[in-house]
Amino acid sequence: MRLGSSLQVYQYVLAVEPMAFWDAHRVQAIIKTKRREMETTLGPFVCSGQSIYTLSPLENSCKFETMFKNEKQEIHVDNNSVVTVSMSNPD
């Protein structure tokens, strides 16, 4: 299967507040509560560690508010933290 000759992925810093220490399982559970809204805004995305990866660049930073276990949570994606990762298929 050949997907194409090159692909760009955009990496952004992911922050969830309030959180005293980073807990990957908690972050995934919080994101799950807002996944549909986040996909509408960001397009397809993948979270890994304290980063979020998208297939398209963001024009503005994003903030998503949600409730998780009766606590208000905010998910932040900072567009100023972008790192562009280019992958190419050697011919």
C-alpha cells in the first residue's frame, strides 16, 4: 500500500488544568469527554504524552472546557508551540 510521497504532521503542546502532576490515564479520560468537539476543531488527532498531533496546522490556540468526576477541567492546545514533522517515502 502506498499512501503518498510525503506527509506533514503538526505537533503541539497539550495541557490539562488543573492537574498537580501529569497522569496519562486521566488525560486520556478527560480528552475522551471532549473528543468529538476537539475533532471538529482540530481535525483528526492523536495524543501522546504531553503532545497532540494533527494533520493540519492550527491558526489559533484552542481551549476546551469539560467536567470530569465533578471537577471543571480545561484542555489547552497552544498553536505557538508547533513543531512540523515531515515524513517522506523514499522512492
